[in-house]
Amino acid sequence: MYGTSMNFPGGIVGELERVSRELEALFGQPGSAQGIRASATGAFPPINIGTTPSSTEVFVFAPGVDPAKVDVVLDKGVLTISGERVDDVPVETEKLSVFRRQRFHGKFRRAITVPEDVDAEQVKATYRDGVLTISLKRTAAAQPKRISIV
Amino acid sequence: MSDKQLATVAGSDTPAIQPRIDVFEDATGITLLADVPGANPESLELKVEGNNLTLEATVATTLPNDLESIYAEVRVPRYRHTFELSRELDAEHIDAVLKDGVLKLRIPKLAHAQPKRIAIQLG
């Protein structure tokens, strides 16, 4: 991939990169049906979800946000993550030119459904290096148990 | 249950995501902000080769060993981007700060390239 001249004044190069990113997101999507609350491609913050036998793990890629200002709410099986990313790019003036603005700035909200067997008392959220990790443990009754044969 | 780091595979042909960036320029240099959530200073590499600046970072978030992915919008745990630096930039004095997954690079302009007001002397 060729390097990009930093002095190129945004415009078509930025647009082509945005299109290629969206194509990558589109063709990379899993083939299965998306949840009804699934966002359009390119939503901020991107989310990955995984499961272990004892929990559901949600990874929210939200760099540069203040965790104290992010709300994580679990209500009736829907996990909602909302907050705001403050705009840290200065305003363009005659002394300052802004060449590229691809990062998301402003309020965001993502909502996902979680399995019914989540133990609402045992939800842990940690924020590290821009990734908000939400660990939703399943209730003890819902965890798989090995049954030994006597 | 022990945790493991995401595998870090070397090689510039390894798939990587182009991080979203903001770039702005003032009289003394260029500032670049890149979203690289999951990267920490140990997993970030900055290289200057000739006129090219390359940033490469891996997502260092620890994952449970028995984690099975069921939905992924971030499909590759690696970021990479290469920039061509124009000659008035001082690539030897790049300042880099990585905090909460945001990389801020400050690339100053060479002293002789900074705008100078030229005094007009009356002859």
C-alpha cells in the first residue's frame, strides 16, 4: 500500500479510504442474521462479542473517552453503552489547517442484546488502553456442569 | 482460567486495519491523532525509513483462553499505516504519546522551514 502524502488536502484520498474501509467492513461481516439493534457499518465504538462457558464478554473499542462519563446499563436483557467523545481537533483558522478528520467525535450509543442467563449482579466493566471490556457472568445454574457417571 | 495475549504475528503482509486519523497543521508542525484502541506502548512500533513514517500496533487486550468469538466488528487485532513525510518535516524529533488507545504524534517542521517574517530594510 503506497504511503499517503500528509500535505494532500483531504478530499478524494480521504473519501477513497473511507469507502475502502466500509467495503472491508461490509464484506467482512458474518453471514448470519444481524440483531435488530445492529448498527450501520462504521458505528462508533466498534464492538466485538465472545462467549466462554461461564460468561459473555463484550469488547467496546472506544479510545480517548473518559470512563467516568460512559454509561453502561443492563436492562431487560439489553446492554446499552453510551457516552461522548470530546472533539480534540482544533478549529481550522488561517494559521491552522485540518487535513483529515476520520475519527468520530460526539455522543455515541450502542445497544446489544445479551443472553437471558446473565447474572445481573455479576457484571464487570473495565476500561484499559481504549478498550471497555464488559464481562457478563452467567448465573451459576446456567453454567454447564460435568455430570460424572457412577 | 489463565489469560493469553492475542497472537502477534510479524510481517508487513499480515492483515491490518488502517486506523482512523485526524491530521492538522500549524506554523510549527503537524499533529496526527490515531485511534488504536487496545494498543499500549509495548505493542506500538513507530518507524521512520527515508521519508516514510510507519506506525504499527497490535491489540494487546488479554482474552480468556476459552473465548469463542460470536460477533466481531474489529476483525483483525492489528493496526498499520504509512505516511510520506514532506521534506520540511523534522522526522528525527517526532513526539509520540499513547493514552487510552489514542496515539498523538507531533512532527515539528525543520527550523529553517518555519515561516519567518522577513524584515524589509529601507535601503
